[in-house]
Amino acid sequence: VEELNSVYMRQPNNTMALYALGHCYERLGNESGAVEFYQDCLKFKNHLQLPRQRLAAVYFKNSQLEKTIQEYELLKDEYPDDILTLVILGHLYIAVAGYAKAIETFNTAILIHPDNFHTQDDQVDQLISDGQLHEALEQIEDVLEQQPDRADLIVKQADVLGMLGAGAEAVSQYQQAIRICPDFLEATIKLGTQHLQMHTDQLAAQQFNRAVEINDQIVDAYIGLATAQKLAGKTSDALVTLSLATAIQPNSSFLFAETATLQFKQISDV
């Protein structure tokens, strides 16, 4: 704390020092001091995720749920595609009996997930089906020139590259899709599978492990939505939502088992 205070006195706008001081004060049980430092940190850089998460955690610990919600609403505004933020916010709305807001928030988490959007291009699909892979690749590249951030299309491009035996290029494109959409489950699993085919087992295990995390977040969103629907008296909707969660959940067990197999294989090889 003394060292950090020294930095803070010389550089009062040093957000790293402010966050670290807040964290130290929080660990020492001085929550009011922690709140001050976290707030000061956010005054200089309002978009920072960690200080706002810790500030919200202090509010939550002290049962200040409305303040916690305010912080997570700000996080949602800064990081609109962060599914975990939306899932936590949805549960916070349930805690204050804001069931309509909870339903809206969980639905947003589910709908923004990239795996809910699939490339629909009958011509490309037909070319792939007919084995005209180079022609399909050209068509995809033409569209990507106009829409370079289409993560779903980049995944399809990677699929075709993999079929053509261009494993390294396929890996690069899957990685590009994940850079655009970090929670893209399909891209993450396919990247892991491509690593598996290239016998880079440790890299495959890392991707499958990440896929488990993403899948669990999606399941959490569905379960949260079902809970909010039930509490809002929408029992039939809740049952439908739960059935969707039940269909998705086994993915985690399969991916976890695949990860464990690869990790044990690595240990055996050593």
C-alpha cells in the first residue's frame, strides 16, 4: 500500500495504481476506501472492466443491489457482447424481483450469441456439396471483401480450407473469427478439432476447455431465463426454455471429457 500510495501521489491519474490500491484496501477490509479508489479509477477511464466489476462486488457484498445493477448496466453498455455480464445482470434483476428486465436481459444474452446466426448461402453450400471447393472459396472471399467482419462466413471459409488440406490457413481463419466474436462456440470447437487433426493436442485441449466455458455461459443464460419466466408466471415458456438448456448442457460434458483425454495423453507422452 505504501509503495502504491507513493506512485499515486506522483501520478494521481495512474489507473493501474488506483485499481491496485482499491484492491488492496478491499482485501484489508477497508471497503469504503476501496470504493473511493475504484470510483477514482473509473473517473479517468470509464471503460475499464475490472475496477467496475470490483466496485459492483463491494456493493453486492453489502446488499446494495440497486447500485450493483447500476454498475452492471454500465458494464453492459461498455461491453454489449459480453455474455457473462448479461447473465450476471439478469440474475441481479431476479434478486430485486425485476422479472421483466431479467427476461429481457437473458434473452439478449442468448440472441447476441454468434452461434444463433448461421450463414445461409445455398449457392456456396451447393458448391461444397458438389465438391467444387475452390469455386466455393472464391464465392466466400467475394462476400468477405464487402463484409470482412462476418465471423460466421470466416468460419465457413476455414471449413473449406480444411477440406482442401490447408490446415494452417484454416487455423488462422478460425482464430480470426474468434477475434471478432470471442464467444463463438462453433468456431472454438472447430479450431480445437483442426488442431486435433494436425496433432497439436495441447492447443486442441485449450480450445475444447474454452468451449466448455462458452457452453456453460449459454446454459446459464437459458436457466436464468427459465427462472425469470417461472417467477413472472410464464410457466409454459419456462418449460420450453429449460428444454433448450437440457439440449445444450451435454456439450460441456463431452468437451470436458475430450479435454481430459488430451491432457492425459500429453502426460503419458512425457
